[in-house]
Amino acid sequence: MHDEVRQHAMTHPVCRLRRWLAGAAGLLAASVLAAAPAPLATPAVADRAIELQQFTPEQGLGNLAANVLLRDRQGVLWVGTEHGLYRFDGVGFQPVRTSVDPLDLVVNDLYLSPAGRLWVGTRRRVYVWDGSDLRRVADLPVDDLQRIAGDGGEGVYVRRQRQLWHVTADGLVQTVSWPQALTVGALTDGPLLWLDGSLWTSCGPALCQRTGSVTRVWGAADGVPADDWLTLHASPEGELWAGGDAHLLFRRAGDSRFAAAAAPHPLDALDLDAEGRVLAASAGAVWRWNGSAWTSFSDDRTLQHAHLRDLLADPAGAVWLASGGRGVLRWRGYGQFQNWTTAQGLDSAPTWAIARDADGWLWFGNQRQGNRLAPEASQLTPWPAALLRPGWTDAMAIVPRGRQVWIVFNHGVLVRYDLDSGKALQVATHLGWAKFALADPQGRLWIGTHGMLWRVDTPDAPQPSAQALLTGLPPDTSFLGASVDRQGRVWVATTHGLLRFADGRFTLVDLGSHEPAGGFADVAVTPDGTLWLAPVKGGLLRGKAGAADRIDVQDAGDPLLGDTALYSLDVDPVGRLWAFHDAGVDVHAGDHWRRLDHSDGLVWNDLATGAFHADNDGSIWLGTAGGVSHVLHPGRFIDARLSPTVLLDARYGAAPIRAGVAASLPWDRRALVVSLAQPGVTHPGEQQWQYRLDPVGAPAHWETSTTQRMRYPALAPGDYRFQARVYDPAMRAYAPPVGFGLDVRPPWWQTPLARLGYAVLAVLVLWAGWRWRHARLLRHQAELEAMVRERTVALEQDKRALEIAHQALQYEASHDALTGLLNRGAAIEVLVRLASEDGPPRRRIAVALIDLDHFKRINDTWGHLAGDAVLVQCADRLRTLAPASAALGRYGGESCWWSGPGCLARRTWPGCSRR
């Protein structure tokens, strides 16, 4: 609690030593202080059953030795333990990750400054939480609860045994002078508290107030009896409360004396609830002082053996308890629910019926018999003796009517009890398995059973009787529920449909296509005329109650109730609809639904059919399979809203991120990890965590998870926005979201300059590649050109050789090998060509055949070689004598041939003759 933390000074060995020192100081103080008045006698107490939820390592709390509790400005609960610091996230506890040596995280005290700075006192040092880590401020040991107090600003006072220090917000440590031991006002080990400009603490058996440098001792003359003062607490109105071994004192702002309130036991912890009532933890119970008497609250398991160290009243409707061996306990539904179980005298459970009679007594019809609760009483009593008969068990309905109380037992027994005479009359015994009973505006009593609908028309008669009504429905019909609207019409839910009784007759209402198979479990009509129907097979329908034979109904439109099998429906005086089922009760008010269950403080989730009573003060009584719950302020639940979702921790790599801040961080290979919390009223088993991480400007893309821890591995560089919120189906509401911005700066190799460098490098590489390729192509081209030149020269040479060979072949083919003259074939070709050439008409062609005479004689005489020489010489002479245009050839043997255009005169060629 903000700066009020306290110790259990009854069992710790160090505390016993402190008691001895306090006693020694008290010897001197007793000579100065007046004799202390005897403590007030403790007034009689009333017991109440409470529902406690225990948080152990299974719920994330790493150590069962919880020392101190604190609620920060965001509503998040902090717990200091023997082995670390923890925060409550709405479901369980998460360890606060710090760089502090774990051996130094024995957290003994917590303090929250006016500006929200959290001071953490451990057994070795004092730290300040900077939002992401514990920052060391001073090497001052804090060895117990409530040893850190404010100074009116952002600094603190720290006390250890007989020493007192002042620590400024900057970490400057100064020793505070104080009277020494064995003098009046000397310090002994005890609590510290800052209130209205003064520092309060214990000094021996007295209380001391220090204002500036002036110390005032408050003793017996000021209403402070000698005691070992264990705890101090300040109310929002400035009241100072002091608790000791045997006394509980309070002083209003400006008073000159303390006033005493009877203390039930030595007080281990102290706090004030939202209504200003004192809450104290002591002797295995939680006690509450209302100004005149104490009320004790306990459960049947945990508190009886718990060593309570601290207590914190949460305005959201819970009381938190820190225990020295059982972890953290949460009292659910504080100030909203009162519960009765068999431990508080309820004779049995379930409780099937609840009603208040004309004398103000509240009646409970239970599995066995029943109980009554007198007005303003807190102790249950059994039913009157007249009703304690064999067979009169399992009361399913209780209907007060004037000075009478009508009771319908499960096995079909109907009884009328008279409040004045205390006598019980058995009216009927074989009605069947009873389901409901109600009284209509005419005073008639209606009773529904399996197989028949009954009515008592004259309930005031000396011998009333129940008559079976003819409804026109089959004999196997079960009449499961009924309601009366403002027009006096009786609506009855049956297994064969909806029955309406008006103007003296029954009508089976036509519901069209929405008529469910199996009929209805119950019906209710709210003051606005809305007809509500609970089908046997599940869901909820609604329509408009009217006189027509056909009524259009439709689904109620609530997804949580879409498939829920409802037990019964009831309407309270302000028009709220209460729908019972096995997971609690859903309440409809206006256009809003709200589910109440065990998380809210309901004694049991499984509601009992029809066990509903609305009191005149606006409270509601509910019967369950585990006992009775009294909803003190139903409207507070309907009007409750979810607190904003809180960012417990967000880290990108090792860098912390704060809520509502746009962080700009360098890219990191490690993940973005986010831890969330939902303070205030929540339903841990049902709530959904919705979150999104989208680039800035992108459409929102919400994801849903059942865990409050999100992890995003390896984010790409970019500008992101994170948001998270909680959806509570029981409240049908979203919590205001929390979020932050995150600009992930790219690594150096992804910066614009690096990318420009990459582009330049790429251009250079491309250019170098191009140059290399171009040079390679040029070299290849030069090589090809050289090869072409070489090949061309070779080809030219080959061509010339071929031409020469061709010419030689042509020459050999057309010339005589011996004489070199044209051979016979070539001669004929020349002749043919000359004959075929175009020319003037009558153009002449000369042809001469030359034969060597006596050539054979030369061959025969001189041989063929000589003949060949003659032929060669003859050919040479012909070449000499023939004109250039003439063609010479060897026609064969020793014959030669000559041809040419025209006929040459004898003078030009002496060998030519005209023919």
C-alpha cells in the first residue's frame, strides 16, 4: 500500500529483541508519561465467509515469502518477496527483470512518491525504479516493513533500528539527529509515516511527531497508551491510524488527542478501504472496523494458517494479502459480495429458494431444509421447528404472502407457514416434481411441476387447496418457469412452448420459425415490456410481450449466451434481467450485459434455478450450488469499466521502450518482447489479449492471444506502431489500449548512404565488367581479323595455285604436249567459234591444213625423236609466220592446222594460196 507497509512483530527473533529494547526505553518513558489507560474491550464480532485466490509459483510468484504490497499510479500491483520483485499482470505475477544481484533482492519495503517514483528497500540497499531497471541510490539497509517514508517531496526517510537518514531525490544521504537512547523520545525500531508536513514514528512505547527540527512525543496524556507500535497508516482525509500489540488508535487532522478503537488482536497489517473502514490482518483472519464493532472475515483453508505480513485494499474491489509462507492472497469481491456457506451456518447446499417475509427475515430453502437470517443480523438460524418435519426437504420455492410464507418442496409437498402463530399447514402432498411458484396480482399462487400446472385461488382460506389447471397441453408437459407482466398476464415456460394466461384463458403463443424444439426453461418480462425466453437447448430469445396469438421473437444477440443453457430468468425492481447458468449469472441493463462469476466474488459459479431475491435496498441475493451470495451493489458491476491496459515491459533487444513514447532504435537481430498487464476488475480465465504491430499508415490488423506476452523476432527496419488492449467477454468491453511507436533504424549496410555506395559500386563493377568484356571482345576481334587475314592470304595463294593448275589443265587439255599447238579438239572448237561469231555478211574464214611431206621417212630414218624435233621446229616456224589473230593447231600425226578470219594475201603469209 502506497507508503504503508507493516511487519508481523509476533514471531520474528529480531522483533523479539526489538521488543526488549522497546521495553528498556519504556522504563524511562514510564517515569515521564502518565499511566496508560486500559485498552477497550473487544466488542463481539461477526464471522463472514470470503473467497480467497492464492498465488503461488504456479501463478508466476517465484517465492512464497511475500513481504510488502504496493499499487502504483497505473493500478499495477507490486509485490516484494524474499527473492525478488514481482508485478501482477491481471492473470498471474511476472518477475521484474533487473540488473541487481539476486542475492540483494530481499525486498522488505516499497514506497511510491507523489510524482510516482518507486523506492525499493532491500536488506542491503535502497533503489529507485526508473521504468526499466533498479537504480542504486544509497547503501542503506532496509530490514523490515514500513521503514521508508516520504518527505513531502521526492526524497525519503529511511529508518533502521535507532538510526534515521534522509535521502534526497538526487541520492544525497544525510543522517537525521534524534534524541539518544534512555531519553524521552528516543528512537526504537518501528514504522515511519509522513503526514501533513510531519514525520511520524514510534519512540519507545510512545509515538513521535517531527516537524522540521522539532520533535513532539505523544504519550498517555495525549491518548497514546504505552504499547509496541507496529504499524501506521494515513487516510485520504488526513486521519492517522496507529496499531500496536494491544491498541488501535486514530487521530483526525487537527485533533490534540488520539482516540481508541478496540483492537481484536495484535495487528499485523492495516489499511482503509474505499469507504474509510479500517481493515486489519491479524490472527489468521481479516478484520473490519465499522466504527462500533469488528467483523471477522475468513475462509476454511488458507487464512487460518497464513502468517500475514501486509494488506492492501484495492479500489477496484479486491483486498490483497501478503503472507510469509503462502504467497499472495486475493479477496475477490470485497465490498461487493457477502457469502454464506456451511461454515457460516448454512445447513446445506445448494440453496434453491430465497425470500424475505413481512417481518424482514430472510428465508433460505436448501438441499436439506433451510435457514433464516434476522434483519441486520449476521448469524444464520435454522427454520422454525414447525417446518422441521421428515419429508419436508429440498425446498424449491418460497413465496411470502402477507403474514404467510408458502413453501414448495421438491417432492410435491406444499406448506403454508403462519408468521403470527408459528404453525405450518400442509396444503398438498402430490403436486409432482416442483419447479417454480409465484403469486399473481390477484393473490393467487401458481405452482409449476413436471406434468402439471397448479393454482391456489384462496390462499387465505382455513383449508386452501391446489387445483390442477387445464392448459390444453399434452400430459407429458413440464411447467418450468413463469413470470407476470405489468398487465397481470401470466406467462409460463413449458416443454411444449410458451403459454399465456389472460382474461381467464390459456393461449399457446405462436412464435413462428423461432419456436425451439424442447420448449423453454424459463420466461421473464421486464418493465419495458420485453419478453425474454430461455430455450431448453440453450440460447436466449427476446420479443415484445403482447396480447396477440403470434409474437415475433429473435435471438438476443449476445455471443456469450448464444449456446449457453440457461437455468432461469429473473427481473429485479429496476428492470435488470438476471440469467442463471452453470458459469455464473449474466445481467442485462439497458443495452449492456455483464457476467458475474467466481472471479467477481460469487461464492460458486453454478447458480441454483430460481434462487433469486431482490431486496428493498437494491441488493440481490443469489443461491448457488456452493452457498448464498449477497450482491451488495449490483449497479457498480454494471457501471464498472475496464482500466487502461498497462505496458509492464517492452524491450527491443536490450533497449527498453516506454508506453506512449516513439522510440527510435538501431536494428537488432534480437526480438521485440512486450509484457502487458490489466489492472482492476478482470476475469482471468476469459479475457483476451488483442495486439497489433503494423507499419505506420497501414490498416490496423489485430491479433488475439490468451497470453499477455508478445514476441516479434527479427523485425525488418521500418517505422512501426504497437497497440494492445484487453477484451473481457464477461464485461463485453475493451480496455483502453496502450501503445508505443518504434522506428527501427536500418543497420549501416542498409542506410541510404550505404545503398548509394552499393549503387556506385554496382555501376563500377558493371563498368569494369563492361570494359573487361569490351577489351576481351576487341582482343577476340583482333584475333579473328588476324585469322581472317591469314586465311585470306592462304586462300589467295590457294586460289592462285588453283588458277595456275586450272590454266595448266586447260592448256594441257587444249594444246599438243609436243608442239604446244592447239590439239585437234581445241582446233575444232576454234573453228566452231569462228563460224558462230557475229560479223558482217559474207565474212570469210580461212582454214588451212598443213601436212609435212615425207615425215614418215624422217621417223623411219632418224627415229621418232628426230621426227618429234621436226614437228617442234615446224610448230615454231608456223608461230613465226602466222599472224597474231591466227589459230594454230596440230590436227594429227604430221598434219598441222591453221584458221583465222578472212584470207591473208600471199604477201602477208607466203604459205597461203587462194582456192
